[in-house]
Amino acid sequence: MKSQTSTEELEKKELGRMTVLILLIICMLAFIGFGCEDKCEEFRSYVDHIPVYETTEELRSQVAFTEPAEINLPGKIYLLGQYLFINEVGKGIHVIDNQDPARPTTLGFINIPGNYDMAGKGQYLYADSYVDLLVFDVSDINNITEVNRVGGVFENYYNTFGYVDATAGILVEYEERLVEEFVETDCGFSGWSGDEDASAPNVSALRGAQVDVLSSFAPTSAGVGGSMARFTVAGDHLYTVDMSTLRTFDIAEIDNPVAGVTEEIAWGVETIFPYEDKLFLGAQNGMHIFSVSNPSTPSWLSTYEHITSCDPVVVQDDIAYVTLRGGTECNGFTNQLEVIDVSNPITPQLLEVYPMLNPHGLGIDGSCLFICEGEFGLKMYDAEDIRTIDQNLTRHFEGFHAYDVIPLDGLLMLIGNDGLYQYTYDCELGEINQLSAIPILPL
């Protein structure tokens, strides 16, 4: 009797558990069904960035030599003959007569949409305009004219700012637009934080005076760029770099560049510096050395690797000087000067490392080593003994921003966010004196 009762009780309990489970499943299904059908309307407000495109015809029609313009956002600096050319980032080139560095005179502005780099030879100046290479005749400095254009050679422009619809034209900027909208969401599950600013890539985001070193245009002489340059001229060739590519142009006919070989390099190339029969490329992860003993076909020799950081380089007497800067788009946190033996370019050897504050461009002339320290100004070192550079700080100019320099036979030209500064210097005497300054009015 007890056994039969126990069996019945167990069956009732099991039936009860199954009933509860079925009811739970029905409730869950009902909840899911109601959740899919129950929609809410939510208000959203945010700033979006809309890409703005222009046709190549529209951009080309804007190229012109105009009246002098204010320098607001300076980039690279280049010396050709007695004239200084200063890049206005993304907009064009300021032209300055520097025959008397104590009294530089602004002559005009070459309006070039999408311009970031330049180099020159003889009476011709080469400049980029988004994907095109332009050639300007600057022999009549008061009437600079475009004389040639090589279209579509800088195609890596399309990879610089994320997705670019090449069929829509050239991406020139991102336009901010306030978006206010009601959207349908699953009630309580939108995950929207509200009032967000959708960031856009920075399209504009990177080269008593001894005046006898300056002269009028020599028929076949190349100009001189700073350490931040991405364009350089060596012999009958123009070499350019972008983030991953070294390009060669034959300029035997100076006004008619002919695109040559293209060398693909690891990502992060930033600068190019010619020395003798070699090119030294500063990259975010190291220094690449190429031979141009065959000028039309640069050949890779070696790569000196360092931690990820911004990296311009200059070379003199088989010694390379490299500045590493952290806290930028290059990532990394190191601020230092590295001194490297490149006498054997196949196996460059690190000799010394010196701590710096925030090094940008640099220059070397004899025993004078100049370091641009960004917001911390300009430093001049006696680098006669490369093992004790940190102990031989000749002068530290503070109170202004220093981006890049061109030292040339006792005349130093410096560009920064605050202006164009020029100095005379004497390495043997350890002297440096300011000659002039053209202030910059930031936007």
C-alpha cells in the first residue's frame, strides 16, 4: 500500500514539474514575440563628417600665382637659389626672396590645392597636388607659371584617409553636419549614448649673414630641403616617398618629369634625405637605406630598426643622426637622438643615444648639429665628438616652436608654428645669432 502511494505521489510531482516547465517556455516565447513587435522611437543628435569631393578639372583650375598671403599653417621649407619656399599645409607655397636673410621679403603665394611637398632644380619647382605632380617655372619670380603636370602618380593618396571613393573625384575635406533624427529601436535595447561626434580623418594632416651662399638659379643645380622632406632631387632624378612607396622620376628634361620605377616599402615612411649615392628614408619603425648608384633604379641595402616613433634623418661623413619623437600619430613615447654609423650601409650600427625633449627636424653642418625641439625651441650642439654630444650644448633658443631647419654654410633657416627664423652660425667659434624673423599668424 505504501509503495503504491509513493508511486502516485512521484508521478504527481513529475507532472507538476513538467507543467511548470511548459508554462515557463510559453511565457518566454510570448515575451520574445512581444519584444520583437514592440518598437520605440528614439531621438538622436550627433555631428557627422561628410566627405567633400572635387573634380580634377575644378582643382586644376585653382592653381595660380597670387599676391602674398598670411602664413597660418606652415609645413616643409625649401631653398632654391636665393628664394625660400614655405609650404602652407594642403593649400600651396609661399615664395620669399631671401637674397638678404636679414630682410626676407614675401613675394607671393602659389595656390595649389592638396600641396604638402616640393623640391626644385634649376629654374623649376616640383610640387604635389593631391594625386598629381606639378612643375612650375620660377625663373620669373614675379610671374610663376605651371608648365607641366603628371597626373595620377600619387595614387597612395587614396589610402591615406580611410575609404575614398575615387570615382567621385578627389577628397578635399570633411564637412561637419549636425544630424538630428528619430530612429526606431527595440525598447530599452538601443545602446545609443547620444550627442556623439563622429570624428573624421584630418585631410590637412605633413620641409651678419653669409649671403654669398645664396645665388640666382643655376641651370642644373638642385635646391636644398629640410629633414622633414618627402621630395628630393639628386642628379637627374626626383625621388618622392609616401607612407609606403619610393617613387623615381627622370628629370633629365628638367621641365618634363617621367615617372619611373616604384619601390614598395614597409608602411610608415615619412622622410627622405639624399647623401652621396644613397637615399636615407626615415620611417616610423626604422631607417631604410637605398643605393642610387643606378639612379633610375634605387636598390634596398638595409633597414636599421628602432621602436615605433616619428623619425627624420640627416647624414654627414658616414654618420646618420635620427630623432625619435613620441606622443604623436606615430605612437611611441620615446624622445631621443640616435647616432648611427652607416659607413657600411649593409650593417648600420648604433653608436649613441641621447635623451631629448620633443625632437622634430634636425640638421648637420660640419660640427654644428641643430635639433628642433618643437614647443621647446631650437638647440645647437657641438658634435665634433659624437660620443659627448649631450655635454656640448652650445645654445638653446626657447620661447617659440621649431619644426625643421636648413643649415647651409653659416646660414640657418628655421620654420615652426610661430614663424620663419634665420640665424648666422660659426661652428669653430660656437656662435649663433638671430638675423630675422617673419611671424606666423595662426588661424
